[in-house]
Amino acid sequence: MSFPGVGERDSTSHDERTNLPDQVVPGSDYRDIEVTYRLATRLTGSPQHRPPSGQRA
């Protein structure tokens, strides 16, 4: 995943998988599965390098 724009970022992600093996097999069908994916990012640079509030980086 990439975050285009200006400024240093600190990012983390985590997924929770239910009813899937650790290694999935391409072409295999898996039923009754659930994947929850969480992504968080924040700007870590100094305030003068951040975009104005409400604007995208």
C-alpha cells in the first residue's frame, strides 16, 4: 500500500482471518470465511510540512 503526497508517515496494518488456513492454495475454494483488515496511518513530520487541515496530502 502506498500513500502519495508530502510528509513522513507512520503506518500499521493488521488482518484477522476466520476459517482460512495460514497458507491459502491458489485456485482453491474456501467457504464461510471472514477477513477483517485494519489500516492506520498518521503524519509524523513537523507541522510546516503537513497540508492545511481538511486538505489531502
